[in-house]
Amino acid sequence: MYAIVDIAGKQFKVEKDKSIYAPRLVGEEGASVEFDNVLLVDNDGKVKVGTPSIKGSKVSGKILEHVKDDKVIVFKKKRRKGYKKKNGHRQQFTKVLVESIA
């Protein structure tokens, strides 16, 4: 059984007892979260597709930790002008353990 869930504008395929890295969510480690915007549910071959979401279905999980992604280097240069700019960015994620799909 799996479901497609919309979390902060991005779609994730979630399964029970598996973890996902979602964009940073508000909440402490160990807190429970629920996602109401379920787009698709597959229950052993029986597929339910929402228009745009399935009413009454939700995915619940638990926040395991808040983590950062690897650093991405942004380097800009204009040749022969003496212009160079180096910048870095680390995206923040939340590791969520999916507990149930209802």
C-alpha cells in the first residue's frame, strides 16, 4: 500500500514504516504530523485517484529529525571584467517516518 501526498507544493510517494525527507516542517522532534492533501492511494491494486485530492483520507507520521542537505556552491563570473562572486546554500529538510495511511 502506498500513497502520493502533496507536502509544501511537492509530491511524495509514501509507504507505511518508511521515512521521507520533506521540506522543513514546523514541529519538534518526536511530534506527530498529518498530511490531508492525499492525491492517490493504491491498496493492493485498487487505485483511488482524487480530484484533486481524496476526501477523508490522511497520512500520519512522526518527525524524526531536522537535517540539512549537502552544500551547493553558486559561482558567478563575468570574464575580463574582474567580477567573481561565490555563494553557498544548504537546503533544510525534515525526516518524517510514515506511521499510517488512512
